[in-house]
Amino acid sequence: MRGAIIPITMVPGHSIIHKIAPLPKLLIAGGVLIISFATRNPAILGGMIVVGMLLVAISNIWKNFLKVIGVLFPILLTLIAIQSVAPAFPRPWTPIVPFGPFTIYQEGIYSGVTMVLRAVAMTIFALVAIMTTHPSDLFASLQKVGMPYVLNFILTMTLQLIPILQKEFATVLSAQKSRGLKGTGFGAVLPSMVPVFVGAIERVQQLSISLESRAFGSSGVKTSYRSVKMGAKDYILMLLGTAASCGVLYWIIVDKSLDWSRTLVFAPWLAILLVSVAGLGFLTFAVIALKYVLSA
Amino acid sequence: MTDPVIVCENLWHVYPGDILALQEANLTINAGEILGVIGQNGSGKTTLVKHFNGLLKPTRGKVLVKGVDTAGKRIQQLAKDVGYVFQNPNHQLFARTVEAELEFGPRNLGVPEKEVIERREKAIEFFNLQELRNHHPYRIGFPLRKLVGMASIYTMHPAVFILDEPTTGQDNVTTRTVYRLIHKLRDEGSTVVCVAHDMILLAEVVDRMIVLRDTRIIADATPREVFSNRELMQSTHLLPPQVTELSLRLKAEGKLPEIELSVNDMVAGIASHLAK
């Protein structure tokens, strides 16, 4: 039951990444987010992934990180399979090779690959930031930089509720299986989804009453239980992060040769291999996930 | 001699993260027995009973339900024999009406439609849910919702009933229904495993109790034996029902010959003693 939980939460540790204040980590994750959306260059996106993986290794969050990526990556693979035959790209499309009843297009496969790289790069940095930062520190830091208290609270509370809801879903699924639930199709999922949603709504209602009764809406400056201290290294990191993000962004804007969508040509065998691996990867994941959900 | 319906052989359970929750549990539950499971929070009670319907699989050792090892069985397959009433009914209920909720389990088991309706009606009558039959389960109060949760398992007619904290959060009326349910299940020959902190309930309805402490079963005896064992009760931080505590003290002072478990027994015991 517990194995089904996707652990998007802090992994306690003493690595150098854990010791960095939340703000530099958030700033760098934000920089990666902007760069990922600004470029379609696989080399830049790939480079960010390599750096991100290095951070994962340093912070030693492999176990939880791989659990999340293990679920996300196969789903992202569908982008390559779908984009290759139906590109989200202005026509004309350059056909590479027929693939059954479909045709694989150059622009499509390029678009699919870059979308996957983009999503993976953003996710890695976001996960490093979340998994090496105590939620309360995140809350305190965001408040420090002037993020509205209510918005900040919503963000932090959402992060904390994710593992609770995941656990709740596992419990509810067990309860339904105890009643002989037949595990096929949407009809099988519905009996578990209703109690989880009802529970979530009830929890939010109770939480709102509890918050109101503890003066949540009162005006004035809020204090924080945890105080986050920013050291010189944190300011230096923020400075370097900002400079690197701005530098890469400037390079992306001025250097038109970074658009490889028509120059990076996929050989027919490579295109077929990529689309097949992506499709099979997703199908394998879907079968394993279904088997896992249905098995007691 | 009655047949064993559940057998645990050297059962261990370790949760992910190397959290030891149960060790060396050896237990045989016979058909028709009413068993109480007590212990402090975190002692391993729920972990133990979750093995009985396959919600948890042993890390070491084995659990046999009607002679079949649960390791190779899915929860859905075991649901026919073992019904688990969750502590929180919100984890179980999802249908639009109480009626539909009660029909869900037997339909999953492939019970013929006519019998599903019969079972539903019997459950509605027994749990006194006539006026709520068309209500949404989430629009009725928690105590009654909990009864609907029990009724939804009752309609599946399992051989073994597991009740996890059946009286927690219940008012007096619904608590009496829980008492009636356990007595009825006893009369029908069902096996009941009741995990509870409600010692008054256990003293009144169970035949046998097992006590857990720090992930081990440390006692397996009748309620009278368990409640009169001062050392055991103190070491597990458990309190007997007040009436039992009173009779224990009176017996210690030679004022009462027997330890009594319920108010009725106590009244009868005192009356008999005074008559002498």
C-alpha cells in the first residue's frame, strides 16, 4: 500500500544542497523554468538535465527522485509518440518515414523530444528544491521576499496535502478491494475516487474553520515559527544563478542558430526507434501500473 | 473441536523504511469465536488484523484463511471469507444512496440479484436504516454513516468479520446496535475479530482476548483472566471496565467471590452474595 505513494516531499539529509537556503534553490529552479520555455535547443536542455542529475547525486535523494521520475517519464514519452505523427508545429511538415498508417515528421519528432527534455529539466530542478527543503522553511523564505501570506500558505499547504491524499487513496482502494471491488475500467476507479474527493473537501472545510478560529485572516505582520538565515554563500548563489539565467537567456535570444528544428535531422531508423521505444515505454508503464493497482 | 478459520504462523510485518510493526505472532482463531484485540496505539493491532483479509502480506511467516495461504491470494478473493469494517466509514462509502452502498459488496461477489435485494432489506431492518435508505451516505451523521459501513460488509455474509474500533465516535444508540450486531453474528455462527479500546464492549461480548505490546502478542486468554491480571494491565497501560475494577477490589477484600465483567453480572453477584 505504502509503495504506491509518490513521495513528493522533503528527504531529510545533510548534503551541501540541503544546507543551501530555500531562496537560491527556488531562484535557480525558476531560472531553469524560464530557460526551458525560452529554448527548443536539445543541447541546452540536455545540459540542464546533466547539471540537475549532478545535484540529485550530491543531495542523495535518488530513491524518492527515481520514484517520481519513474512515474512521470513514461507518461512524458507519449509526447514523442504523439508529436512525431501529429506535430504541434506550423506546416509544412517534413516527412521522414512512414510508420504503419502514420508518417513520422521531422518537426514533430524534434518537437516531441524537446518537450520531453524541457519537462524533465524543469521537474529535476523543482524536485531538488522541494526534496531538499523543509516545507516550513520554504514558507518562511517566500514570506520574506514579500509573497502574499495567503498565497504562500496555499502553496505550502498544497505541497503538504499531496502525500496525505496519496496515502488516503491507497487506504480507500484497500477498503474497496475488501468489498470485492472488481478492478477494471473507470467503473473500478470511481468507488475509490469519490471517498478521496469527499475526504479532501471535508478536510478543506475543517481546515478553513480551524484556520479562522486561529486568527488566520487577521491583519498585520505575521511571524514564522522557523527562521531561515541567509549566509554569504546563499547570496552569492543567488547572484550567480541570476547571472547564469540572464546570460543563457540572452544567448538564446540573440543566437538564431540555436534553433535546430530543421538542421538536426533524424535518420529514418532513429525516428522509428525513438517512436517505438516511446510508445512501448508508455505501454509497459501503463500495464505495470494497472497490474500494480489491481494486485492486492 | 471447531475448525480453525484463521491461523497465523510466526507472522512478522515490517513496513517500508524498516519499521517493525509485528513480530512472532502465532495465533489460531476458531470458527464461531468472538475475539477481542487490545493494546496501546502502535502495538500492532491493526497491522495484525489487516493480514486476515490480505490487506497486508506477511514479511515473514504465513497467514492461513480457511487453510489457504493469503500470500497467493488477492484481497478481492479473500473478501468472500473475510469482511473488514474500516474504522473510518468515509474510506468505504461512495455510492449515491445507502441502498446502493449495501448492494455493492454482494454484487461484486456475484450474488444473484434476488438475494442481493433480500440481504439489503435484512441489513436495513437490522441496522434500523429504513428512513435513510435513499439518503446519500455522506449526508447522514457520522455514527449512522459508520453503521452503513458495517451494514455494507454485513450484506456480503463473510465467515469472518473484522471490526476496527466499531464504537469509536458512536453515540449510545448506535453503540447498542454494534452490541446487537456482534451478538447476532455470534448466533449466526460467524467469527468476529474486534479491535477496540472500548473495554466495556469487549468485556461484554468477546470470548477471548489477545493483548499486544510493542509489536508482540503477550497474552491470549479470556476477558476475565486478562482483566484480573494486574501486572498485564499495568504493563500495557490498559484499564479494565469500571465495574470489573470495582469487583476486583471487592474480591481482594473478600467481599465478592467472583470478578464480574458487566453491570448485570455485578448486580447478580452482589445479590447472590447478600442473600448468603
